[in-house]
Amino acid sequence: SLAGEIQGDCSTIALPTYHSQQGKRDFLGEFTKALQPADSSRSFGVYACKFTSEACKFECQLFLRIRSRHPGRASDFVVTALDRNSARILYPSLPAISCLGSLCEHGSRRTERYQLFIRNPSAAATLRLSCQGQLRERKCSQVVLSADSRLSFPQNRAERAYIPRNRDMLDGTVQMELKAPSSRPGHCKVPCILHIEVELLPGEFQSVQYQLEAILKDKFSLLVDGGMPLHFVAHPGKPEYFLFDSRHAFASTLTLDFPYDTFDPENSLVRMYILDCDSQEPADAQAAPIPSAEDFSRMATLNSRWQLTALEAATGTSRDNRSQCLGVRIGVISNRLHPVSMDIRGFGWHPGTTLLLGESLEGFVDGSHAASYEVVSDEAKEFALDLEVCAGKVHLQTSSPPDKGAGQFGHDFQDGFSNMKMPFESNRWIQVSSMNGEYARYVISAQAWKEIAWLDTGNGRSLHTEQRDTGIAVAWQAVHLEGKQGGEDPNVQYEVFYIRADLLQSNFDTVCGMYLEHTLRHAKRIITHALNIEIQDFEPGTLYHVNVLARSLATGHLFAFQSSRLTGRLENEPAFDEGNYRSFILGPVLILVMVCFAWCHRHCTGQVNVNAMMRRIELPSWGSSPQHYRYLEGRTIGGYAQF
């Protein structure tokens, strides 16, 4: 296994004498029945199928079945057939001890061959051979170490790609760095299998015991396209580096997950920098620049799920035309006070991108590209699907996978939705496209139906707004957990977003749409644990969109309210309560009614002290907000009125 975990099975069966199509199918059936798990040394990622000549009297075939140990996750592997008597596998950092010559206990061979797998192009590889016993330096002068990546190992030692120089030999040790010009035949183009030979030359000693070790120092940790997330711990101020290369996908996504920290409520102390592939970069990986705050192509942005994400569309340059490209280089640095546990993942957008239950994926489509996903689960018979449209208009269809035959049609949607219950088999294949051929962005997620949980107010999504002298007051209802986790304390935090209407490009009624505008620096955000807030920086006479999202700090669930449109109040304009306009209209009407009543009473029944009566009258409040009073000066009838 080069990356990820695999599961291997193998079998041996005698070569059949018949070649009919029916016979081949029967033959594969026999192979499948005879499969046995491969011997594994999982600490090194090596799985061995051992075959003996006794299994075949004349000719036989070897049948291998290799699968990813984790459904829905990619694994890289290489298969090698070798004769145990002529080659051995050399594991990085694990010394191999052997003996060459006529006095050795296990034979009199004068050459020994090894195979070394190198999969990380940023790795600095070194071979170290040390002779054992007395007179080590003189013994090692009789031993020759060489290496080459060609399967047909050159017989002429001078033609091999890697040969030690005189300065590589010191005190009974040969230390050879695996460096060679990329144009030289036999040079290792990662990933590669390096063939290594240790040879004892004729001379003073009849045998030499030695130790061979491969040392790989990775400058960048390898991030496999579609593989398991890499878990690591970021220490304060110490960067971590990764290398990612997508497998010819039209777009790719990098995501970094990390926990919430009360001392970093804006999640601004964690950064991810990306250096894209440059065709002019040096062929030597050790000389390649590293991503940092001073040198980067782009910087990951915080999405609504509190992940740092970087989405990249393909530039159209094929990998064959950029053979020196090492891949996308990534740098992660945390400036939080304590070490932070993180997970980083990279995946290209291929047909049938894996969507695991409990996982959220962010994507985009346009008129030229659509995206497809396959929901993966071992046990679920039903699942809940969520589609959150951040910008544009998307079209979603579900069906059974195309490789299962004609396919069974599932659902057809032309907008976002939440907690849509679906049977698993007939809806596990999901196609997302742009409805009008224009750019659209979305977040898709799935979870097992039995595990479903969500946030809700229980009484709608509307916001309550009110204009005041000092600003715009916004209030909302509290949310609580529903579903399987209902009744638990969600520990909710609210985030208020507001944006000028002329800058709005996204769907402001969705969580990801609000975050997208905040990422573009169009929208402003205020974080609070209260159920109301006053916004004081609206521009007078300017139309704004305001919305609130609720986030459970305990479970990570999200809830978006329904956005409101508000206009900043002009100077000297009386405050106006949009949600409680009755106070503004009915107040003057009641004053007029009271004046008419007083006039009628005076002329019908005699004199009345109207001033004393009006001072005892306070108009009722039709709103929940604090009352604002202004004295009515210049009137013959004194009193107060609420505005």
C-alpha cells in the first residue's frame, strides 16, 4: 500500500485447457471461491501472497483481488511479482541485515537485490550501507552499492542511475543520496520502484556482513486524492506542510477541520496557504518553495461549517505538459495558545465522488460542468439528504448508480431542501447541475435517517425588526435541538450578517450564502449569544439585507432564519418600526378622536378642563420595544405621544 489501507485476497489455480467464453466465466468463479486473505504486515503497509510450485504441475495463474479497507476512501497501491531468491523488499527506516560471500551461513551469493517503493516526490531519500565487524572500512571498499529504477537492471554498473562517489564512503559506511538529473535514464520518477544491488567484488575478504537502510525524510506529507483525512497536531507557530495532486479532475477541494476555541471566536488564528503548481518550478523537490504568509497563490477561506476550504478549478493544463509539477503545496499554521488537533483532506471532483454519511461537501457547477456523487454506507437503508444553495440555481437528480444497469429514477429537485428522506439503493447516485447554465455554488450532505437531528425554533424563521433613533434593532426566537438529540442543550451561538443590497450576489437565506458574502468582504458579521441586537452603522437611505444564523457549539448543527430588507434611516427622520407600524398610524388617530370628544363634551355639557384630562392620558404601546416619548410643544393642549 502506497497510501491508505487496502485489503488483499489471492488464489492460485491451474491454467485451464479450454478457452471458451463460458469456460472463462467458470474459471473466474473458481478463482473467487479459492480466494484467501493475503499475509499482511500492516505496520509497513505490505501484503504478501505466497505461491509455491507444488500448486501447479504445468502452468498456473495467480488471481489477486485488492480493495480499499475503508469503503468510499481511495487507496494507492503497487503490485510486484518477484522471486524471493533474487530480490527482497526494503522498508524505509527498517535496516536489512545480510551477508555476501562464500563463508555466509545462508549461502554463497555475491550479490543481493532489493526493491524500495518511493511515493512522495518531496522525500529526500538516502541509502546507507555499513559493514559489520572488524576492519569495516577495508571490507566496505570491496562492496559496491548501486540503484536504478528500470526493470531491466543495467548489467554495466556505470550505466546505472545511482552510483556512490568517493566522498560518500567514510569509516566503513557508504551513504548515497538518491539524486540524479531527471533526464538521466533510470532516474526515479515518483511514484517508482527503485531496484537496489549490493555486490561483493573479488578481493581480500571472502565474505562481508552488512546492514542496508533506506532513510526517507519527507518535506511534505503526502495527501492522497480521495483518501482518508490526515490527522495531525499543529503546535503554536510551527507550520505543517502537505503535498496534494488531483487525479485529472476538472476541479479539486482542500478542507481543514479543527475544533472551536472560545479564545478564537472568529477562527482567525488558523491559516492555510496554498502554492499552486508552477511549470517553472525546480525539478528538485528540496529546492521548491514552501507556502507561507509571504509566498502563496491563494489562501483558504472559512466556510459555514467552520472548515478552511480551498476550491480550485482545473486550468486545462494536463499533467503530461507539466511533468515537473510536484503538486499543490499546502502550509497550515496555528497561532492559538495551545496545540490543536486537525484533519486535512483533499479530493478531486470525479464522476461519482464519494459522499459519506455525516459528511458535508461544498461544490460549484456551471454550464460546462456538472457534479455527481455516490452515497456510501454499509448498513443504511434510508438516508436524509440536504442541499443548501449558496449562490445561483441548481438542479439535483437522484437515481441508482449507472453501473448497476439502466438505473432506477429517484427524485428531481430545482431548489434547496433539508432533511429529505430517501430510500438508499434507488437514490444513492446524485447528479447536480446548473439550472440556467450559469455559475452556482452549493453544499450537499447526507446522514443516516436514524441519526438525523436539526435545529428549529418551532415557530417559523421570521426576524423581528425595528428602527430606533440609535440604529436598527433585530430580534429572533431561540432555537433548540430536534430529532435524535432533542432535549440536549445545544449551546447556541448566533451570528448576525448584514449587507448592502447593491453588493449582494448570493442566496442570503442560506447559511453558506451568508458566509460566502462575508468571505468576499461584502457582508459584516456580529457574533452574540443574545436573542436581539442593535445595528448602528447602516448608511442613511441605503437598502440592506439582514439575516441571522444559529450554530450549536455542542453538535455543530446550523439554522438560518429568513432574511429581512431594511433601509437606513435618514437624518432628522422619525424612527419607524417596520414590524409594529400601528403605533405610528393609530397614535395620531387616537389624539384626533380625543380632541373631537373634548370639543363635543364642552359644547354639549358645558366647560371641561381638557388640559388636566389629557395629561392623565398615556397612549398604549402596541410594540414590545421600549417607548420613546417626545413633548408636544407649541400646542394649546399639552401631553405626550409615543413615536
